[in-house]
Amino acid sequence: MTSELAFIAALRRIATHPGARNLEDDCAVIDFGGEVLVLTHDMMAEGVHFLPGQDPADVAWKLVACNISDLAAKGAEPVGVLVGYTLGADDARFLAGLEEALAHYRAPLLGGDTISRRDGQVLGLTAIGRATHRPVPSRAGAKAGDRLYITGPVGAAMLGFEALQAGSGDSLAYRRPQALLDAGIALAPHVTAMMDVSDGLLLDASRLARASGVTLAVASAAVPIATAEGRRAEALRWGDDYQLLFTAPAGAELPLPVHAIGTALPAAAAPILLDGQPLGETDAIGYEHR
Amino acid sequence: MTSELAFIAALRRIATHPGARNLEDDCAVIDFGGEVLVLTHDMMAEGVHFLPGQDPADVAWKLVACNISDLAAKGAEPVGVLVGYTLGADDARFLAGLEEALAHYRAPLLGGDTISRRDGQVLGLTAIGRATHRPVPSRAGAKAGDRLYITGPVGAAMLGFEALQAGSGDSLAYRRPQALLDAGIALAPHVTAMMDVSDGLLLDASRLARASGVTLAVASAAVPIATAEGRRAEALRWGDDYQLLFTAPAGAELPLPVHAIGTALPAAAAPILLDGQPLGETDAIGYEHR
């Protein structure tokens, strides 16, 4: 077993709990007491998910935001987080970013563990949330006839990454992504399926389509992008923007301004039709965990 | 900030939630849905907490057991776990050990994250539990006059570690520690303070004493040991046995056979009196996270 996907598939076989959906980047959803607990755990490794030279405060922010974004896609509000931390070059900067992000997302620090080692840093964060609406939105609820929406533009993180690499320009969108907690909570009662866009719009949409057993017809021109028009195709494939992607019945009144970008159809061979063309499994459509 | 202890102290300053007690190896305890949620997160790194040559199934077992032991000390029953995994040399063996340990402790796998990287493995596990008794036992409840107890012998993991190093003899106690889940649940209604012994009896007892504001008088001869008498002093300082250490009022009827090993006294200068002698801060009394 040498790939993340193979390991995740093997994990799935031993995860028999009905709420065990957090095996890739989805959340676990379980009844606890009279409420619903939403749980997610994401790791970030130096040299893989962040670079040795990056500001540890930005790394901490992103670690929090990517987990809180998973809660947002469930319409969950944060209960708190546990942090797994490897001591690094500037622990005080990491703590400053952590404190700032946790305050921003109203997520108290509940605990965690700290280790020291010689190799690069590995960070983990467990976010614990409380569902604000039942049923809790999943990726699996889209029905043929539903409309597909996104909360805002994609491509901003791509530009931010390029600015960071170049050492000039505005890199904020990449360094300090925004998890759309309030939008997720507002949308949860209205959606049939929802997820956050972390690995690229087209790839994440194909996951939603497969989980729901539909094909999603996406109109690329309708997708809001943060880039020049010439880079639309890239923006649809870049991750890290953390917009919410969701379906709702045609004609549903939604509580905030969002962008209609497609329609759910009965399942065809390909999960995605992009401007009428089926996107094949082998097309490069986003960031795959290999 | 270059030490684990300094980082933990800094974390504590930003952890303002009243349930945030899981900053070293204790659990977070929070009200949720009319019940009490108990949460803990422990990390293990290759080369620090386990050796590159160790059987990954044993590593998985220990990762589960050390976290479940934290739940046991709270009298909590497992709700499930989230696993943070770095791909390694034999992922199938890790999974086999994980599945075995989770079945043993009735802890469903709820999810997690998987990453691949070149450096050594770093593993994390978040255990989620449900308190079976309120108030949930903490380290802070021992009162002068209480008796101090331990559930079983210390020193078995030390012998197991030596056997593993030597390549002969019985290493099971080190490789497959037992978290005392049933004992913790049975004891929770009877104790004034409780914790698991992970870093050494004397060190962990000193933590319980400080948290409770008492001094614990320990009678070393009364401590059950799994070693020859000549190694008693070492056995009292070795960790990884995961016995439960607790206090209860004098005369309390306890639901299982345990070992009385001392008494809680009003706080003196030293947190521990070992056979009447104060143990100083600088004495080597167990595994300190530096």
C-alpha cells in the first residue's frame, strides 16, 4: 500500500460507524446526547502543505481555516479544537497565528499535544462542531433537477500563491484563507448537498456528483473567478479557496447572494459535463491525493 | 520558545475554555447535548516515541491505547477516534494493529487524514469519549486524608522494553499496553481524583498532588511491581504501564481489588513524600517532556 488513496480505501473498510465520513476531507457526523457532533481532522506537513520559509502564523491560520471550513460545509458551529504540534523554528509566531485564527472563528482551544523532533514539522488539528441544522448537509444529497451554486470566486488562492512565490504582490488569499462559517450555517437548511472547495472546483464537484449519484453540468462562464479571463481554466482547477459548493432545488430562495453555475442531471458516464463536454477521469481537474 | 513545556505553558494562556484541560496529557471535558464529551489528542513520532524497526501493528496499538487510557482515567467510554497518519513502510500492518486495537476498546474509527512525506512518520490520534459519571474525575480533587491507590503493578513495560531491545523475552507489556477502560468506568463514581500513569508513577503522582494542592505520602514497599525487588526504584519511575492512579476517601468501598500505596496530606513544600523523604523537583522521577 503506497498511496494515500489506497490507504484511505483500506481505512474505509474498517470504519463501520455510520457517521464515519471523515476519511478523506469530509467530516464525521454523530449523534451525541440530544445534539449532533461534527468532527474533522486535517494534517499539514512542512515541505508538502507548507514551505519551511513560510510565516508560522500563516501556517497556523491555514491549519485552523481548512478544518473550520469542513465544519462550515456541514452548517456546524465550532465547539473547539485540539492541536497536534511539532516544535519548529518560531513557535511564538505559530501561537500568535493560532490565537488570531481561533478568535476569528470563535473556536476555543481545548487541548492537544506537543512533540519535538529533528525532521520537518507535522501539524494536526481536530475541529469539533455542533450541527445547527438537521439533516446535516452531506455530499450525497444532490438530486437531478437541482441547481449547482458556489458562494464566491475561485482562483484567488492561486494568485496569492504566485505572489508569495514571487515575493511581491498580494498573497493574502493564499496565506489567510477564509472559512465561510456564517454562510454555511445560513445555507444548511436550504441545500440538498454541500461541501467546501479545497482541492479545485471541478475535482470537488466531481466528488459531490459521485457521492450523490448525479452528473453535474457546469457552465464554466458562470463561475466567478478572481483572475483574468485567460486563466479561467486554471482557476476552476486550483484549490485552497474554501468557497462552498452546494446544490439546492430549482427555485429555492437562498438566504445570501450566491452564484448559479450549473445543474444536476441524472447520472451519466462522467460525473461532470463542463460546457457540455464530459470530463474524463484522467483529465487533470484538481489536486488529487495520490 | 524551545521546549515542549514552554510551548504548553504558552498554549495554556490562550486556552480560556473552562473544559480545556488537555494541554499536556489530560483530557478536555465539555458539556454537549446534555451529556459530557471527553476529548484527547496524542501524537507519536518515529525516532522519538517509537523506533523505525518496530512492528507498525504494535505502534498502532500503542497509539490507540495511550489515548483510550486518557479516557479511562475520566471514566469515559469511547465514542470513536480520528486518526492522523503518515504513510510508512508497512501501512497494511499499521491498519491491522489499528483495527485490532479499536475492536478491543470498542472505539469505532470515525475518520482522519492521511499524508505522505519523505521524513519519518508522525502519527496523531484524537479519542472522543462520553463521560459515564459526573462529576468527571480530574487530577485536582484529592483532599488531605484521602487514600492513594493504584490499579496494578508498574515496571512491566520497562521489562518489555528491555526484552524488545534485547530481541528476546516477553515484550508484550511494552508493545501492547492495556488501557484500563472498564476499571476507570467502575472507579469513577468512587474517586476524588484520578489519572493514568504514563510517564512514571512518582512523576504522575507529583502532578496529581500539585493539581490537587496536597502532598502525597507514598509507601514505596506498598507499590505492586512487575520486576525483581532490586529494581523497585526504577519501576516507580518508568512509564508506559497505563495503570490508573487515584485517590478516594479513607474507608471508601471500592468496586474492584486495587492497591493502597499512600495517603494525601496537607500541601507541604514537596508534592511527594517517598517513605517520608521529600522528593525534590530536580530528582529524576520519571519521563519529563522537555
